[in-house]
Amino acid sequence: MPRDYISQPPAAFQRRPHLIRDDEWIRAFLQKARVAHIASAVDNQPFLNPTTFWFEEQNHQIVFHSNLAGRIRSNIESNPKVSLEASELGKLLPSNVALEFSLQFRSVSVFGTARIITDPSAARRLLYGLIGKYFPTMTAGREYREITDKELRATSVYAIQIESWTGKENWAERADQSDDWPALDQKWFE
Ligand SMILES: Cc1cc2nc3c(=O)[nH]c(=O)nc-3n(C[C@H](O)[C@H](O)[C@H](O)COP(=O)(O)OP(=O)(O)OC[C@H]3O[C@@H](n4cnc5c(N)ncnc54)[C@H](O)[C@@H]3O)c2cc1C
């Protein structure tokens, strides 16, 4: 019997449990991952938004921003439930059987509820945190101008309260090979 995923929470069941990583690994990964894809859905239409993001560990939330108006903001206003994916790729892993071709990857999926930050001082703090993740040695008011009220009014700042997450890593040196087919030439591994 296939599993019933419909009535289960989104992080239930992992098909390959040995690749699943713990909370500490997930936190470290989210601190350094550079790009996320945030999924929202309204009226039966999924929408993926690629974006920079900041994992604010202290408040267990993910911060990102967008235009003042646009599809992601409209979606979140209608349905704040979101999912986020961030991943890192390594090398491609060839095999001598079709279903074992693979690649090295690290990936995290997050499930949560997004809210729009309307309080100006909170929005400012989160935007500085986002910039600080990518440019940790730059300071507002020194290398770049402090965020003005006008700039703040021109952007939407979001915080995703994290409800669950999963981490998965496949960083094997080689994909599985079969003895039932001639071994691959060394050139495919270079
Ligand atoms: C790696 C990466 C990082 C980014 N980081 C940021 C960020 O930190 N802040 C930020 O504001 N924007 C960022 N962007 C741009 C972001 O993906 C969106 O384009 C932007 O947030 C506008 O989203 P919106 O929902 O307001 O789209 P809208 O302006 O409403 O767009 C209308 C339609 O255009 C299409 N569209 C929107 N975005 C994209 C896209 N990226 N690629 C292809 N089609 C698209 C969609 O079909 C969408 O429905 C980033 C993009 C990339 C690829």
C-alpha cells in the first residue's frame, strides 16, 4: 500500500533515512546557503520565488524581501503558508546503470508561515541582518547609507516562522555501480 501523504505533516517520512541530517546540520547549512526558492500557492497555482534570505537563528525565522507589490506579496497576503528550499551542488556522479546516476548535493526544506513586517524599526533590523549575512564586514552609515524611510516604504520585508524542516545530504564520492554491466572507463570520473 502506498503511504498516505495527504493527511501527514509536510516533513513526515523520509525515503532514504541515512541521508537525513539533524537540526544542528540544518542550522549550519541555512547560515551559509546563498539562495532559496520560496513556494507559495493561491487558487491552485504554485509560485516559486528565488531570493536571497537570512536565517535569523535567534527567532527561528527566515527573513527575505521583495518589491512593495508583486505576486509573492499578494500570495502571502492571501495564504501565508510557504515552503522554502535551499541547496548546494557538488560534482556529477556517473554510474553504469541508469537509476544510479546522481550528483553530490546538500539541501534543506523548510515549512512555515510568512508574515509581512510592517513595523519600520523591525523591518530595518531584518534588512540590515539580511545585508549583514552577505556582506558581514560592511556597516550601515559607514560604507553604505542607512536605510531611509522612503526606501523602507518601497520594499516588503517578510519573516517566515519555521514550523518544521528537513535536511538531506548526499556527498558520496561515487554513485553505486552494478557488477552486471561493464565498469565505466576512468575518464567518466574525471
Ligand atoms: C538568485 C536570485 C536572488 C534574488 N534575490 C532577490 C532579493 O533578495 N530581493 C528581491 O526583491 N528580489 C530578488 N530576486 C528577484 C525575485 O526572484 C523576484 O523577481 C522579485 O522578488 C519579484 O517578485 P514578485 O513576486 O514581486 O514578482 P512580480 O514582479 O509580481 O513578477 C510577475 C511575474 O514575473 C515572473 N517572475 C518574477 N520573478 C521571477 C524570476 N526571478 N525569474 C523568472 N520569472 C520571474 C513570475 O511569473 C511572476 O508571477 C532574486 C532573483 C534571483 C534569481
